[in-house]
Amino acid sequence: MLNLGKYLFKRSVLMVVAMSASLAAAGVNPYPQLKEKAQRAFDHAEWASASALFDLMLDEKPDVPDTYGQAIVANAMRGDHEAEMLLMQKALDNHIPFDSVFSRVSQWSFHLGKTHLYEEFLKETRKGHPWMKRTIDGNLLKYYTFRRNGELMVEYSRMMLAGAPDNPGFLTTLAEGYMLQGMEAEGMEAYRRVLDVAPDDLHALLSLGNFYALKDDDASRVKAMEYLEKAYAIHATPYVAATLETLRRTVK
């Protein structure tokens, strides 16, 4: 259970600090000025002041998703996970779609070059709101794909495939995760599974075709031509045309 009393006390102290530094009195500052001061504090890494000012903004306008995103990231920079979760709950209480909060936290974490804050926030939210698990796991899979973390791409692709075994997107990230780890046999098998459910998937056709084209034996080159000819029929490119011409000349 979150200690609400502790949080409210901490919040009141931070508000005093922020107002003494930035506000003569909160009540005489119109919302646009409050927003400007909060953004300035955020830009100057004054995380305590920024957190308090964002709280004041949310007290006045609790239905603005971007404020939650910045407020959560500001608290993350202070290491205050309790405040992050209280802000998430406040967003839900005010009918803010949780995907909107996730996207704003991602935006501001990436803006600061602290992408791990987004990852940690998703994991903390999943612990407090188990009903969001699948959505959060999907967001984590996208994050690990962006980070090109092969091991976690495989782990989270498997999680998502457990509930959607024929999803071409999850199968593709599974294949890419294997390939990033140098697990070529597993990666190629995953790409073949993509074609089982989506025979015209261009990425899988090109991946398999290019893989076999690099082999030195005729059997592999024949397989390469089969995949690349299908890819060329879907989307003709000079590169695929040139690769096919080379393969035809080298197959005995």
C-alpha cells in the first residue's frame, strides 16, 4: 500500500520550496505562467520544483495527459517511484487513457536521454496494475526492439505469442531477436513461421532469401531464389533483381 499521508506531507514540503523559489503565491499565477515556470524548472533539471509545479498544474487541470508525463519523469529523476504511481492513479481517476500516459512518459524520458526511466515506469505500473500486464508487455517489447536487445526481444516476443501464436509482428520480432544473438537457425525458423501465417510478408521473404544467398552451396542458392522471386513479385527493386541475376549465374 502506498503511504498517502507520507506522500501528501512530502508534496506539501516540495510545494513550499517551489513556491518560495518561483511563486509569490500560487493563487495569483495564471495557468500559462505556472506552466512556463514548470517547464523552466524541468529544463534546468530542478526536479523538486518541477514536480511541485506540475502538481499545482494538475490540481487546476487534471485532464491534460502531457502534464502527467512530465510530472512522472520529473519524479523519476528524483527516484520517487511512489509519487510516480500516485500520479498514474490520478491519471486513471481522471479518465486519462493509460496509453496516453505511457506515450508521454516515453516522450519525456527520451527527451532527457534517460530511456531507462520509461522502462522502469512500465515495470512499476505493471506491478501495481496487473490488469495492464499484456499492454505493458507489448510496450516493453517495442522498447527492447528499439534498443536492439536481442535477448529481451525473444523473451517478450514469447510472452506475447503465448496469447497470439499466429501474430506475424510478434513472430518477426522473435526472429530478429534470435538473429541479434547470432542464433541463425532459430531466427530462420521464426521467419518461416511468419510465412506460414503471412505468405506474402516481404520482410520475412527478403530475410530468408538474403540469408540463403550468402551460402556457398547450390541447394541454398535455389532456396534463396525461391524466396527472392516471391519478394520481387510483391515489390520489385533493383537490388533484388541484381541478386537474382547473380544467383542464376552461379547455380550449376
